[in-house]
Amino acid sequence: MNAPLGTTGLILDEPLLWERGRPGRRGACLPPADVPPSPLDPELCGDGPDFPDLSEVDLVRHFTRLSTWNYGVDTGFYPLGSCTMKYNPKTHERQAALKGFAAAHPLLPASLCQGALQLIWELERDLAAITGMDAVSLQPAAGAHGELAGMLVIHAHHQHQGHQRAKIIIPDTAHGTNPASAALCGYRPVAVASGPEGVLEPAAIEAVMDEETAGIMVTNPNTLGLFEPHIREIAAIVHAKGGLVYADGANLNAVMGIVDMAAIGVDVIHLNLHKTFATPHGGGGPGSGPICVRRQLEPYLPVPRVVKDGDQYHLETDRPLSIGRMGSFHGHFGVMVKAYSYIRSMGADGLRRASELAVLNANYLKEKLKQDFHLAYDRPCMHECVFSDRRQAPFKVTTLDMAKRLMDYGFHPPTIYFPLVVHGAIMIEPTETESKEDLDRFVTAMRAIAEEARTEPETVKSAPRYTKVRRLDEVTAARKPCLVG
Amino acid sequence: MRYLPHTPEEIQEMLAVVGAESLDQLFFPIPPACRRQSALELPAPLSEWALDARMDALAARTAVAPQAKVFLGAGSYDHFIPAAVDALAGRSEFLTAYTPYQPEISQGTLQAIYEYQTLACRLMGTEVATASHYDGATALAEALLMAIRKTGHRRVAVSRLVHPHYRQVAATYLHPAGYEIVELPYRPDGTTDLSTVEAEPDLAAVAIQSPNFFGCIEDLAAGAAAAKGVGALLVAGFTEALAYGLLKSPASQGAEIVAGEGQSLGLPRSFGGPGLGMLGTRQAHVRSLPGRLVGKTVDQEGRQGFVLTLATREQHIRRERATSNICTNNSHCALRAVMYMAALGGTGFRELAVLNHDKAAYLKQALAAAGHRVPFTRPIFNEFVVDFGTGFEAVHRRLQDAGIVAGLPLEADYPELAGCYLLCATETASRQDLDLLVKEVSR
């Protein structure tokens, strides 16, 4: 390695959970039995699950050691494109753990949960203000769940209009979840290619939009990190044929306080609180994927709705046009507490400044890296930029190789092989919480890898070396699945 | 702002590299007509300390123990959570990582989820379990869609004793694509009436929850036989995962798919979410499963390691033909669950389940002894229905004002049960609490 950039520290071994412990140990206290035993009919009883018995120390060592094999935002730079891996403030964890939130039962009578209802109501208003939309539902549990809710709203709208439609337009730059979410509503995706500039062209939409098409699912800024400049014209084409515009708001972090989603013709947009609003991803969730809609679509939003009546809040379920309930209770309230804390800490100017610096950081990396890496679309970008491995191809070094080599330099790799429209894509989203010196360290590492690709390609192709495990056999894992120990 | 590291000088240096004169100029690709005309209208930003004060004030306006005595279950249960679970789950290496797409630097999450899948299987009796779904309701809806894919049939029969919210979510998921849900009635003893199943054509699934919404333990083996008789799969649901510390596991009773809520496994109630959707089935059905899976494999040097696997079922590969649209799931909740299951161990988990049953049985007997009718005779786990009579509403409200929630009124979801309430008692309720409740509702 050319520079002392990374870490090659202490890597611990740790067996599987059930290879630890002894029967009869325990790692948790039970309260004393202060009521008489009341044996259940033995016919109904099983033997109880075969869990290993561990002491509290066994438990703590096991999971602490496992945690050291992970890389999080708190560990270092995590430029995973499309995922907005910004810093997750510590105060959020304090707020969500407050007893009045964490211990609240979801079916408390309204008079006994005014604080929780007020928080949901205010967060809905804040998200409406940020997007420019009129009404918000915090029911959806994640981005794809928000997409599904949004598609169901569009489906319900067409149903109410008296004519259900069969198709939905999805550009080739869309997130993979988009077609799957649309399919759950019975819609057939119609793919549309983006133009040579990496953005959608109105003529391409005009050519496919008809009265059998429910609308369009568009990500703006798109997955190439480019703002769709023709979005208003495209929305007008879709609206003229009675369709609706669904926006995937996964990339909202580029445009807070800058773009008005209603002004660009969006009818429904989902947000990812676990991206834009700084709630932690937790190694794959829980997230929260609220949807924001225009006034005329509000009747279709999921139930229950939080309603403010004077200075009192309550839940309403009697909404005949609603798409129905999306989850067991009221969505991921614990995640909402964190997003609310974020918005109230940042304020209007702070959110706009976050978007400005996210865009600055992405453009800075784009300029610094484009001498060494092929830039798929050399245009000013928003919050992320997409390179490819074209310049490394002559040395038979791929995007995957370079991603793995970045780990040896102590960085989490960018998103790779997405978006699909760029062959060998390297999608970099730095976010606003990274300082210039962290970006510069990343640039140094990327340039070092580009140099290694030219001079010692085997080093890159055999990476990573300094991780807990090296490249894993994913083919056998899928062919002969071992999912349970 | 303490989360934004840039100094004014650095901003100028970086703008110079980019070739822009101001931050505003970075946004020139956005046409003016797409721009906001004014600043966002949001409340003024709060310091860390002012935020604490605001959140303390909001949190103070919900009724929680010890000031309040809340005898509610109905899909969200009060259990003690060991401090070790909070401390370990709070480690930021777990908390601030993304989905483990890069396995070499995600082995902590991956091994933990593999361990979760394993313990979840041991609990449900299944051969495989997914890495997690959003919650019990969406897990059940996905299980029904899976049964539809598996059988090619287009209708599902769902017991009226499945949690009402879960049935509503199933309708949200199934109706737009044209699938039909028929309801199975219940019998006077508080369990599902399976007698209508054999007359239902084109059934993909028979869905039964046990313990059911009335707290009664269902005969899942009878449900499996009824389903099998019409070429359908038994989908067994649950809202209280702890029950399987005591009861026979659902898969051992013939359930082909098991789907339920794991909130009881170390997750705070958090006003209903995030929870943990648990979903398991037989190995033979694994390629029809929705949701993420972690598998064991080896690295190029032969060392044990873990990866996300069978991705060809998933949305980012199969797109509109995927088994589900799920992407981000509730991984961190599954992590808490495996920590909790391991903290209790098999021995502790069994004892805790027995204690829950004893507490609820004590309360049930004490209420019956005080003259309240218990309408359903089937054995229960930690919740049950009591008929306080139609005049009880005023008492319920009076107690509520005193911070006692004497159960969930059932009339809204079961109009025939006016005056009936669903009560729950877990290990967190002391005998004193239970005696107090009996005294208050019997005055």
C-alpha cells in the first residue's frame, strides 16, 4: 500500500452463538414468580425452543466481537451512492429511547398519547413544508413500502375515476424496487430509456403515454445524480392523458429548500427518513418511507390518519376512499422521533445548507477523480456522481476489484454496478457531513488504486486482504443454500 | 451546525476546484420554474439542550409505567428488556451500517442475522426463516401472497380471529391485484370455525393466528388438515412470539408458512413500531420466499463467512417478477431479537413464557371469582377476553383518567362483543398490580 490511509488492526475470532455457553447459564433476570403456578394442558405444550444458554458476559463478548467486523458511518467515510449515508446524530438515540416514546403502547386511548400523536402530526407538516406537497402519511415502513403506498394511491385514484389502467412508465434509471412495487398493484412496467444526456426526453414519454397508462415513476434527481430538467414538460404530458406523476424521493438530499416538488408536477412522492433525515440504517433497516401527496389525493392516504381538533389530537380510520392499512400500527414511530429531532435541530437554513454542501462535496469528488476514472456523464451533478471502470478495463481490473481494494485502504466502497445504464458503474454519494480532508483522503486512495490498476493489477484483483474475511464464494452460497445453523 | 464540517475557507477552496462562484451556482442545472420561490417554513432550529427539553415535554404526554398501569396487549407487549441488549444493539458498528452488500466488512451484521434466522427457526419450528420483514401484519400479507404464488390459487381464507389490523393489511396487499379474501367465523369457545373451509373453492391459504386475537390457543393441526383437504397451505400467524416458549411450535403442527410479530423479543413497543416481521417455511419453498436471506459460505482461503444470498428472488434482480418489493427491512430489530433470545437462553425463555401464562391465568381467575364473565373457554397464553357488560364504558374512562387502561374494548372490531374487553398480563405486572385492577373494575 502506498499511503498509511487505512487500518489493518486487530481482527478477532468468534464462534457461532450456539458454540458458546452451557445449559443452565443465563444472561437475563426474571422477576420473581409472585402468583401461583397454573399449569397449561400438556397436550398444548411443546418442549420450548432450543436456544443456547449464555451468561451475560458470554452474550456481551459475542456481539461486541461481531460488531468489530462491521463498518458503519461512525467508523468512516461511507460513499454508498443512492443511500445517503450521512452522519446519524447521537441525540436522536436519546430522544427515541425516552420512556414516554419507547414504552408507549400503540393502542393507548388518544387522551393518554397526545405527545406521540402531536409528534406525528408536526412531522407530517414539516415534511409537507419541505416537499411543497399538501398532505403526508408516515405509515410506510421503508422506501419500497412508500413506493407501494404511492402506487396504491394512484391505483385507488384511477379506480375512483371509474377506469383502471394497465401500465406504468418506469425509466431505465429507476431504482429496482420501482417495477416490483408497481407489479403488486397489477401494473405492467413500460421501460423508457433516458437520452444521450442521461436525462429523460419529453418525446420519449409522449410516445408511450396513453389513456391505459396510470402514470410515471420518476426519480429526481435521477440515479445518475442529474436533475431531470424536462420534468415539468413530462408531467404535463402525463397529466394531459389523465396519468399521475410518482416521484421516488430517495435523492431528496440534493434539493431540500431548493426544489418545490409540487411546482415540478409531482402528485405523489415518497421520502426515506433513513436517508435524507439522518436516521440510522441499522444494517438494513428499520427505515421509514412516508408519502407526500397533493390535496386531491389526500382521501386515498393510508389509515389511520392523525387529526388535530382544537389543541387535541386523535386517530381517524373512517376514510372510505383510503387504500387501507399498511402495517400493524402507525408506522415506524421510533424512526419518526429521530427524523423529527433532525429537522428541529437543522431548521430551514440548516436543511438547505445540507443540500448545498452535499452537492458541493459530490461535484468536488467528481472533479478530483475524473482524471483517473471514466465519468459516464461529464456534467455538473447533484448529490452523487457515477464513474465506471472503462479506463481500468485494459488492465482487466473491474469495478468490483477496485471496490474491494478500497476496503484495504479503510473506506467503505461506493455503490457498484448501479445504475444499470452505466456499464461497470461506480456511484459515489459523499453526503454533506464529510469534511474536505476526509474527501481528500478518499481521493488519494482512489488515485492510488488507479495507479495500482496500471502497475500491479494483481494487487487490486486479489483485494481485500486486510478484512475479517476475503472474497466470499457467493455462487456456492446460492447453489447450495445454508441458511440455518 | 455541528453536523456540517465545512469552514467558509474550505467552501471557497472547493468551489474553486468545481469552477463555481457560489453554492447557489451549483444548482444551475435546475430550471428556475422548478425552484422554490421562498425559504422553507419550519420552526427555528433548536440547540441540543432545547431539543432535549422539547422532546422531554412531548414524551411526558404519553401514559407509560410506572405512573400508568396499561393492561393492553393486542399485538404489542410489555416485556422487560435487559440493559445488555440495549447496549449491544446500540453499538454504532451495527446501528450505522447499511444493508450488508459488501460482505467482507459486514460480517458482524451477517453472522448475527444468520444466528437470528437460526433461532427464529428453532422458535417457529420452520426449516428456514427470512432476515426480517417490517412487522407481523406485512409478514402475514407476504405469506399469503407466497401461498398464492405457490399454489396458483387466487383466494385465501383468513380467520376472523386473526388480528383485525393484520386482516386489513392483507386486504391492502391482496385486493389491488384481484385476489379474494374470505373470512372464517369463530366458534363459541373462542377458536376458528374450520367447517366452512371444505366448501371454499380455489383456496391458496388458510390463515389462523395462535394465540389468536382473543388470546385463545388454536388447534393448528386441525387447521393444517382442513387446508390440506382443499389443496391450500396453512399459514400460521402470531402476534406474541413469546408464546412459543411454552406452546408447540406452529410448523410442528403442520403450518407450511409461519408469519408473525417478534416485538416481544427485546423490542420496545415504541408506539407500535418498528417491530419485527418474522417469516419462515420449509426448505422446499425457499425459492418462493419473499425477503432477504443470509447464508453461510467460505472465503477464498476457506474461512467461514456469511453473505446475502438467493438474491435472484429479489426486486433488484427480478424486478417486476420478484417475490416481493421489499428492500430495506427491519434488520436491526432482528439483531435485537437474537440478542434477546440469547440473553434468556432456552431455559430462561421457557421460564418467562410460563410466568406470562401464570400471570394472565391468575388475573383471569381473579376476575372470574369477582363475578366477571369470561366468554371463551379455550386455554390462553397471556391475554384473554372478559365481558364487563355494556355499562362498563364509564368505568373504563374513569380508570383511564387515573392512568389505568383496563383492556381494549372489542366492540369496534367485533360488534357482537359489546362490553367485552381484551386484557393482557405479562411478567411486568406484579400481583399487586393485578389485584388492584380486579378491585378497580369490580367496584
